[in-house]
Amino acid sequence: MKAEFQRCASNTSLGLIDDSWDHPRAVRDAWHADELESRRRQAAEARAFVERPGAGTMLIPCPPLGSIPYPA
């Protein structure tokens, strides 16, 4: 993200200095940055904790070690 900000700042500075601002390219860059951000958010939401269906909210003590049988 920091590199993207630096790149945008550099492009803006150069465009202001030599009057070579490329508006269509800036728009494409913004769309690309928005797409990357939405993919990053979707990936973060996919990794987010989701409670199991049917899980209760009542706190109970943990069962003793080895007492839970695992499926074979």
C-alpha cells in the first residue's frame, strides 16, 4: 500500500512539473487500486472467524484431555 501511495505521489509530482498528467492512466490506476483493495477485503472476510452453526453461547468447563473421541 505504501508503494502505491509513493507511486501515485510521484506520478502527480511529475505531471505537475512537466504538464504530462495522463488523466486516463490515472483513472485506470485508481480502478486497479480499487480492485486490489476489494480483493484484499474479500480475502480478509474469508479468513474471518465464523461461529459454527449450532454452537451454544453458554460457557461450560473444558472436558478432560483425551475424553473427546475423534472420528476415524
